Amino acid sequence: MSTDAPVVNETAQATDRDRPRLHIHPEHGWLNDPNGVCRIDGTYHVFYQFNPAGPVHDDIGWGHASSPDLLAWAAEPVALRPRPGGADRGGCWSGCVVDDHGVPTAVYTAVGESAQDAGVALARSDRSLRSWTADDEWRIGTPDDPAVSDVRDPFLFEYDGHRYAVQGAGAVQGSPQLLLYGCDDLASWTYLGPLLTADDPIASAVAAANIWECPNLFRLGDSWVLVLSLWRSHVLSGVRYLVGDLVPDGTGLRFVPSTGGTLDAGPTFYAPQALVEDDRVLLWGWAWEGTGRSDEAIRAAGWCGTLTSPRELVLEGDTVLMRPAAEFTGLRREQLSCASGDPIEAAAFEVQSAGRLVLRLTDPQTRDEYVVAQSDGPVRLLVDGSLIECFGPTGTFTTRAYPGAHGQWSIEADGAVTLWRLGLPTS
């Protein structure tokens, strides 16, 4: 097992109270986008953008964690690394994993000399997904279109018996679009034109950007849902969803949105990836570090970034909502007392409230106190180290707050409240 593998359970350095213990994140180094989420032979696999050399975005490859139950995550060897002189010498950026006729295959963004020098590459593994062999060249590059300077983040889906890939695209000073490829044969891709452009008034209003990143396209209920991460003038500007339909368009397809909204209203949620199962759609997002953690603190700790809880997506009317995966209740340990204002004696905990809820973080030495999250109605709140996830009837909110050595969590609530310590079932 690689020494670059992540810590993904409660053995994470217990003295670092900012470190999530029950979520996927690196023991050291940098993490960003989840990649290649899949379930192969009953085992869940989550890959992610990873720099084991330091807590900065540089020399990006794919880290890897696996789980039989979405609760306890095992460290796996690093899957992909940039190859000097190779097609991915500038980085192995985001993509997906498909089970291609029995061969797990990573379909990922291979970066050359710069972000504008990128294409789609393939890497293949056996059923363990622990050892990968990457192709020496791209399947596709940037299309010959002056309106497109950047392409990345292929995501594969099926429609009417055929396999397609949607790819994020746009221009630094221009408009976003999504590119569509036919790829029944992963070795031979056919460009089918844009799936969606900013000329669509609903997409333009809901998801204004220069580049649409990390597209995910899947059926939810009777509709198709498209998830987009927004790159605006070098700023990562949140995640939106569009609900609509896929329609034939010449030799390709076109996505026609009817409505849309914000997938997560928190300040530290980006680049999610979905896993479409037979009976549900799961999704993980990247929770980046918040403003409460300085560059000096990150360098001293040696780690940066975490993934969210696995979330189930549901469509209620024309609104896409998220809730923790059903398995997540398996992390509940003993119930704790929850008198208003009393310190919560747990590094990871869950609160369910039937009414108004306020989560506070207080430093007893400085007496600094601030509100981390609040809800005026029913809410399910998950806290793990510095990661806070709020699930309400109208939306989800992901943020970060850092207890450090002395910080104390407390809640204030109206109505019935239940509080559990969270931990692995064997703890």
C-alpha cells in the first residue's frame, strides 16, 4: 500500500481537532475534486485530485479510497500520477470511471504544458482498481473552435442504448458550453457538437460562467438533471443544477432545461461528482478550506481539503435536494445531552432539530464566538472536525469552521432536538 494513501477513518491524528475523521481527505497533501466515483463488484471507490507532496494545487494525480458500506473508508494506493514527457505530464485532472465490458477504465483530463493544453486520456485497471495503465496519447483534444480555449472533466452517460461523453468547456474571457461526444468505443470518439451553450436563456440565467466545469448528467425521477460547477474569471463560483430533457439533435443530442437552481448554498462546496445506481443517485463534493484557516496553518498541518459525506439526490417537484446517504445513520453512536449553550463533547456529531437551530463555535480563552450555521426550520446537521453539512427541507449548506485546540461547539434550538456522537461502528 502506498505511503501516499489518505487517512479516511478515526485513526486520523486525533490531536488535530480541525481534521475530519469520518470523511475522505488526505493525511498529508492537497485534495480537490472527487473523481471516478463508482461501485465495482460491490465495493465503492472514490478517487480525487491529489498532490501528496504538499498542501498546494500542484503536480495533480488521483488519490483513491474504497469502502464496502459508505462508512469505513480504506486507504488505497495512488491511482494516477503525471508522467514526465507523457500525455498527462502537466497533471491528471478530473474525470470518471466506467466499467467498460469488464475493464474498469478511467476517462480523465490529461494536461500538457498548461490548462489550455488538455485532452481526454484513458487508463485501465483490473477489478481491484489498485494498479492502472494509462494510454500514451489523448483520445480527443480541444476542438477547432475559437470560442473554446479550455476543455476538461469528461463525464459518461447512456441514452437510448448508446454511450456518450459530456465535457466542460468555455473560454477565459468568453462563454461556457458543454461538448458532446459519442464513445460507444472508448478508443474512438466522435464529436457531436455542443450539448448546451450559454445561448439558452435558462442556463444563462441560472449558471452564468466563463467555463462550465465538472458536468454531471443523469436521470432523476422522470427528468434529466445536469449539474455544473461555475468558473468565472478565475474564481470558482458555486454549483448549479438544471432540470430538463434530452432531445435528439441531428446526429447528437441537446439538453433543454426547464428550470434550475443552486445545488448547495454553502461557501465551500464545489466540483461534485455523481454515481448513478439502480435505485438512487449518490454524490460527493469537494469542501475546500474556508477563510478561517490561514495559509500558515495549512502549511503547518500539511493537509488541505476534504470530501463531503456521500449524499442522495432527490427531485421534489422541479427542485433537486440532497440528504445524507441512508447508510450514514450507521455512524451514530451514543446520544449526548444537548442543553442550550452547553459544550458538545465530541469531535464528530449529528444534530436533528424539529425547529430553529443555531450552531456556535466559541474560543473560551479569547471569548470569541460566532454563528457557524443556522436554520429556521427542521434541519439535520453533521459536524466532523472542521466540516459542517446542513440538510434542510429546502436545501443544503456546506461550510468549514475550525475549533483548533480550544474551540467549543454548542447549539441553541427551539423544539425537539436529538444529538448523537458520530464514529465508526467498531469504535
